[in-house]
Amino acid sequence: RVALVDAVVGFDVTPDLLEVARGTHVVLEVVNEGNEDHDLAVEGGAKTRTLGPGQAQRLNLGTVTGDRAGWCTLPNHKVAGMTLDIRVVDASATRHIELEAA
């Protein structure tokens, strides 16, 4: 689950770092927990629609084999801190984390 939130100063994506084993099929449950519209785009072309407060969408990234960056594409949101880093790690260096829909 990835939450898009309005913070006291700027905006935030929580968590802002995901570590996944190389070759993992990643599906994110993106939820707008803020009071403004947000979206999430990830390198490689995956992007949610614009999500109003309380709305959610699953974002299928497919099989992840390299690091990717994600961000809110709405004006000034990326520079305000709405970013996500997806870091690929060796399978033996990470524990199994299952991302479930809320």
C-alpha cells in the first residue's frame, strides 16, 4: 500500500522507498489520503488516474528488474516531496514483503 498524503509542509508519498527483489512482480495499491487531488507515475509508463481524496487505484508495475522512480505529476507536487524510489536488491538481502490491498 502506498499512501499519497498532504503534509504540514509539502506533500509526501508513504513509504517513500520500496525495496524489492529483482524479478518481483509489483502491484501497488495507491490511496490518496490527502485533501487534494494526486496521482502517481512510475518510470516505465505506469500511472494512476488523478485520484481525489479517499480514492484508490491499483498500479501494476509488472516484473521489476531495475530501480525506478515515481512521483505525483500534478503541478509542483514532485518538488514538494511527492516522490517514491523503488530499489531493486538481491533476493538474499531482503525479507519477503507482501503488499496487500487495503
